[in-house]
Amino acid sequence: MRLLLARTGWLSSTIKYTSPKALACHGHFISPHDKGGVSMHCHQPRRMSSYYTFPLFTSTQTILENIHLYSGFPWWATIACTTILLRTAITLPLAIKQNKMTAKMELLKPLLKEVTDAVRYNIITRGQRDGKGKTQIQAELFKELRSYTKDFYQRNGINTWKLFMLPWIQLPLWITISFALRNISGWIPNTGVESEAIDSTLYVPAAGVEIEGLLWFSNLSVADPYYVLPCVLLLTNLINIELNTFRQQTPSTMSRLLTNTFRGLTCLVFLVSTQVPSAMSLYWATSSSYGLLQNIVMKFPRVRRHLNIPKTPSEQEKPIQFIREQMGVRVQRFLELQKKS
């Protein structure tokens, strides 16, 4: 009976707007797009999945809908401006602090190397004198150097765990907004489960999402038809990854493994972005573009001095030229590998 009512339209709540004031429906605000009285669907929450209705996601969804309502911006501008404001208010200060810490660590690196070389010599000499095996000496050496390095940085006012604050905060924020935008766009992944098809009749995109896009992605409730936003996302993320590897003169095995893992994850996110609504891919592409611009700007010496980031040996006087040269080298190396294969 419920499915029959849904198909005949009785479950689609239709509201006639007679006042310019916003009306509330199931905890979500709806604004009139036509003061003359245009009928609009009420934005109903999903009813089948707990993570669709998780309080953090629905609260973020309500905030975004209220920003859209009271700002008067179209949805594409609401998503882009909110992304920029959040990145500026939350992740930018953390990125500045992270750059200060990495610069200080780079300046301390020569001193740390001298001291750790002395510690390494003492541990190896003492182990050989005591008749310890090579494996036992290596285990003791790894433990002592790790402990000493941590204490060395702490004595110099550096807590290495703070280097991971940016991803720890940025990732949950990214996930939360992505789920909120998924609810706003009314997107339901095609799982082939019958209950999904039934529930899809009970959920519609938020008011304006289907018409307040931009240029080729005018409907934000469907995927980008030309894959432009996913391609922007892919390129900006890959360039960001490469920029972070430029500072490594001789990357370790673990560093190379992490870099390749991030490259693989970037390609996976690209594939996902070709299927999700444009509202989500617009947010992802805007966030990644902001991150890329932030990383490039923070490489300029004048900007670094303005932010009180100390000068380091790896700092480039002409960062744009350096980035162009390094990217050219990477592309040439990639093409050579393709020819050999």
C-alpha cells in the first residue's frame, strides 16, 4: 500500500508558498523560489540506512541548507563558498603551523644527524664488545634512535604528532560534508536491493539542487556528464602529491610506498567522483583546488617570511619555475617507463 501511494504521488509532500518566509519541513528549511506560489517537494530524510540519518551528517545538511536559504546564493555558490570558508578557517591555520614545524625540523636535521651518528657508533661498539649478534644490535639501535629522535625534537619544542593534525581534522570534515551533500542531492547508490528502489520514491533532492548548478553541470543532483569536475579533482590531487615529494632528496622505502598508495587512492576517488552527484564532485574539486593553491602560495619566500616560517636550505627563490622543471622531469620519466614497458 505504501509503495502504491508513493507511485501515485500521495507521499510527495507538496507545499504551496504564499509567504516569502521559509517554511520548515521535517527539520529542514525550504525557501520559496517563486513568490507567486510555486509548488515544491518537501525534502524528506531517508528511512532505511543509519548512516544516511546519522546526527552529524543531518546536522551538517541542515546547516548547509540554511546557508543556502539565508545567503540567497545558488547551490553551486553555496557549496564553493562554504568549502573555501571552511578551508580558510580550519585547515589553513593548521597548514601554516605544519609548515613552521617542518621548516624547524629541517634546520635541526644536521645537528640531529651528528648526534645520532655518535649514538649509533656507541651502540654498535658496545654491542660488539658484549658479543651481541647483528640482529640484536640492529633491534637495540632502532629502539634507541627512535626514542632519542623523539626526545630531541621535544627538547626543541616540536611535537611530531602534531604533523598529523591536518589530515586527522581534514578527513573527518571531508567525509561529513560529503555525506551531507549526498543527502541534499538525494543520491542513492544503485545496490540492486529492492528496498533501495522503494525508498528512492520517498526521497527527493533539496529545493533548487536540480536547477542551481553552473554551466555544464546545471543539475547538481546528477553526475557531471562531461567528467570535467572529476578530471579537475584527479589532476589537482596528483599535483599535490608530487609537490609534497619534491622536498624529499632521497625518499625512503616507506615514503615511496605511501606516495604510491596516495596515488592509487586518488585514482580510486576519481572513479567514484564520476558516479556521484555534481554537488559532491564540485565540493571535492573545490577543496582539492584550494589545497593545491595553498601549497603553491606557501612556497613563495615572501609569503613564508610574512607567516614567520623560517628560511630553509630546500626553499626555492623561484618556486613556480622549480615546480615546472620538476613536473617536466616527472612527466619525462613516466613517458620513458611507458616506452620500456
